[in-house]
Amino acid sequence: MTQAPVHEVYREALTVLSTDLDGKMKKLFETIVEWEKAHPPKNEYDGFAWHECFADPRTLNSLVTRRILKIVFKSNKFVAYRALDVLAIEKALADYEGSFTQEAITEEAFPPNLFKIITGHSDKIDIVVRSLNAERPVHSLLWGSVASAKTLMLEELSRLPHSRFILGSSLTKAGIFDVLFNERPRYLIIDELDKIDDAENLSALLSLMHKGYISETKYRRHRTLRLKTWVFASANDISHLPRELLSRFVLLRFRDYTDDEFRDVSVDVLREQEKIPESLGLYIAERVLRELNSRDVRDCVKVARLLKEQTKDEVDRLIDIMRKQK
């Protein structure tokens, strides 16, 4: 048998480890490396039997097929195996362990007053908080009406430690691969998921959410990484999203705010984010609702940021200009 190049042994071993959800292959590789180091070959037929590494012969033969192990002796009653390259397997184990530095991050407390400015969605907040406290990732997709607090909730989630907020409409090709490999976020937050139409980005998401690992082969470069990452995303329209992607999310539907909900949310957002007094915030919300016929909190934020003075006259002036442009 022609010996596989070191980089191929390493790549195959790392791929096996990355799909090893119960840790059995990791333990097997560690046992094989330990045995190899303790038993330098006496001759070209010297190797280990299946019972010396506590492995099923079928598993060992699958590693032979993948060119991680080789058979050095075979008879009707005995098969002896050796690693094609012990150092390559050892490096794959080390890099695989390194990919779990994300797991070793000290758990930090959630930011104070998380979701404080969200009004009227207590049931959805309950699901999201439950998922954050789950031992294994549970992914959530916030979908439905425009201007219904979806983005606001994602912005709150972006305050979590080790989170990464990305905009689906501005993603480059395979941009999710780069984010995951380079930053290894614990929380991946995607606004406008329905604007992602690139197959590579969707493939990365599917793999991450299904098995907790991603693998990329590009221009003779092969990368594999295992992550424990929660995905939170938003979309206005989910009708065109792949069914296999939707099945990986808990779907949380958002509908339009009622008038009262819109006022409450706007006042909270303007107070917390724009330092607008509550009385003026309520006035802005009422004018946006009645004059601009809008329940989009972002319209209230625009008015607040354009104010030269925090007065009702200044609000009226801006609202009048905006109304004439509609």
C-alpha cells in the first residue's frame, strides 16, 4: 500500500474527529497514539490487534479505508494494524481540542436588563431565554411583520458575550464560513436571513445547526471546525427559505404592534437608547403613528436623532417634513 502524505492523514483524522459526536473516535485515536508510542515496530509485521485498542474491527477497517491506519499483517485468525503517521494523528487531536477553546470560555452573566426595552412579546422572550439556558444549542428564527421588534430583539441578543451580529443582505460569498472559522462565536445573530441566497453560506448554516461542525474545501484548502454555537435569526418572509433550514429553528412569529404596544416600545427605546425624556418620547411616538401612519420604532429613532432641540415644536417641524416626502 502506498503511504498517504502526512497532510492527508491529518485531514482525514480531523474530519473523523469533527463528526465524532459521542467522543468514541477521539478516545480510539488517543489509545492508538499511546500504543504506538509505547511499542516501536520490531519488524514490518508488528502491529496492534483490535482488542489492544478496544475497537471493533469494522471501525479499524474503516480507518484503513480512509488511509489513517494500515494493515501490516493478516491471517485467518489475526489482523495487525499500525498508524500511517502517528504525528499526523496527534496533531489532529491537538487541533481538535483547540477548536473547543470556545467551550472553555468562562461563562459570563447575561447583560443586565436584557430585553428590557421589548414590549408585548413576553412569550417569545421566554422561549429565547430558555434556549440561552439550554445545555445544547437551540436555534430561533424570528419572523413576520416588518417593524415588529425582530431586529430590536436581535440587537439585544448582540449584547451577549462572545456574540457576532451579521446582516444577511451584506454577506459576501461564503462569509459565514469566515466568521465561524475566524471568530468562533458562541452566539451567531443574523438579521435578514431571508436575504441570504448564496448556497455556500446556507450550507455552512445547515451543517453548523445540524451537527455542530463546519467543513470547507476551497482552492486546495480544507478546514474543519466543531463549534457549540446558538443561532438567532430574523426574516420577514420565510416562504423561500429551504425547508431543511427552517426545520432546524424554533419558529417565533411576530405580528404588527397594536397602537398601545407601539407607544410603549417607542418610549422605552427612545429613553434607553436616545436619552429622550418619556413625555417627549410619547409625543414622538404619537406623531409618528398618526401623521406618518407608521408603527416602525425606527421612524421614532430617526426623529429623535434629527432633533436640534428636545422640544415638541422641533418634533412637529421634522414630522411635517417627513410626512410631505411620503
